[in-house]
Amino acid sequence: MDKKVIAVLFGGVSGEHEVSKLSAANIIAAMDEDKYFILPIYITKDGRWFLYDGAKENIKNLQWEKFATPVVLSPDAAHRGILRLVGDKFRILHVDVVFPVLHGRNGEDGTIQGLLELARIPYVGSGVAASAICMDKIHTNMLAEKIGLKQARYLVFDKKDLDNNIDEIAKKIRYELKYPCFVKPASTGSSVGISKARNKKELALALAEAAKHDDSIIVEQMMAGREIECAVLGNETSQASGVGEITYETEFYCYDAKYTSNTSRTIVPANLPTHVVEQIREQSLAIYRTAGCRGLARVDFFVNDEDVIFNEINTMPGFTNISMFPMLWREAGMTDAQLVDKLIELATEQQNEQ
């Protein structure tokens, strides 16, 4: 059997650059080298692309810098691959499937997906439109509202309105949402740029922080409840996993709580009544299919008693050691190697359907 050539993209021009490196290390470690020839491609924070040539063990330790050569992804559909710089010439490296392990902007928002569509290379995960919609919290909330999912009340503001209208904005938030509330950039993941505001002073600081990351800002009513997550896998036919719970001792599940805190915990499976679990699974599949997602996603909820409240959907969830997506599928009986195999299979299947 010929090995498939899999290009794993990681790093990226994103606030989630470091998380992407951790996810890629685990995905590469799970890939069966008898089935795949792996091309690990690192994208620096300033957008340069490098092919890693060293031992697999060093990828896991993130020692890519010692073994990298410049490459670019060719948009020419005749190439269907990577152009590697050799001397003053480029050599074409054929690629069967790209696994874009890129979290956040410039990776999970439809941008890299558009380039891969031009290159006619199959890739893991959702397409351009679904990636863009699910990355944008405003459009995701609108979609969830359209299909009847319960969610927090929210208001939307533009970055350019903050300087001149902060008093009016604060007044509107105070009366329509009340304090405390959450202020979020519209299009970031891993809680980058998100703040909790308890009063007008904190609100002004939170809005300024969110504006560093996006031109559009969403302010949401604070929702009390347990944080529950569900994983979805599939294309036209998709399936939902069981559910897991996130616990933490910080004020909310911020970036540090997710990746650096020793007090955050993942509980799989979550201790919930069966009918609540089924409701979460049904709603996860509903938003996944309505958005047109493919391959994989993680869908997040708040649960207050038996009240299920949609929070967000993530089309390239983390594969770090503490990430919920692979944990949920392990609980369902799937090894990491089997999960990676399935995602590559789904990428090829999607390409064949087009």
C-alpha cells in the first residue's frame, strides 16, 4: 500500500500560535508512519513557512528550528503540493491531504481553506464558508438564533464607535445586559482578548482589550452554569460524542485557565441526566449541520440545572494534552491514531464528493 503524503500545518499568524504547536505535536505523534509520509510545515508568527526535516521525536519537543527549510504552498492546481526551496530553485513535493492544525485567525477562519481550495488539495475540516461563519461569534449567534438554540443575550459594537460613544455604549450595556457581562472580540478563539466586566470602568478596559484583536466586538450577558462540551465528527453523515465538563478556579475559562493553570480540570463523561446529554448532542449536530461544517468540531454549552444554553462552535478544536475533543472520542472507544485516520478519510471523502 502506498503511503499518503500528509502535510501538517501548524503555528500560524494567530494569538493561538503556541496552542497550535502543542496540538500539532500530538497529531503527528498519533499518525501511523506505515500509512503516512508526514510533511510537518511550521508557519512562523510573521507568516514564513518552513518544512521540518528532523526526527519525529523533536517535533514532539517542538525543536523545529534546528531542522527547517523554506517552503510555500503552491496555489497552482497542477502542482497539488508544496514548493520546497533547493538552492535557487523550487522542488515540487506532492501532497495528498493537508491537516491544517491552525487555531484562530489565518487558519480556522476560512483563509487557509481558500488557499487549499485553489490548490485543489483535500484538507481536514470545514470549508471556507463554514469556517468563516463559525469563527465569527456574531454570525454564529445569528445562526443559532435562526434554528432556535437558546443563548445569552448579546449586543454588537464596532471598534470605531468606542472613542466617541463609550458613555452611550456603557449605558446600553448596563440596561440591556446588566453587569457583570463578557466582552469578546468577534473572531478569536482560546478566550484570546476576552474579559469580564463588573462595572463601567472594567467595561471600558475590556472594550479596549477586545478592540486590539478585532474590529467587531460582542458583549454578552453573563450566563451562570456548568461549562459542557460535545465533539462532532463527520461530513454529510455526522455523529456526536458524549459530553465533558470543564471546571476551573479562575473567574472564567480564560486562556491561562485553559493552558497554564494547574487547577483547571476536564471531566469525561460529565455527570448529567441522560435526557440533558441527548439534548446537547442533538443541538451540537443541529448547529454543525446548519453551518455546513465538515470533518470535525467541538460545540460548547452552559448548563444551568437542566437548562441548555449554546455558547460557541469551534471548527479546529485543540489536540493538546488537556483538550476535550480527543478526550471525548477516547471515551467513545476511539484511539488518537484512529481519530486521525478518520479525519484524513473524511478529508478525502469530501474531496471526492465535490
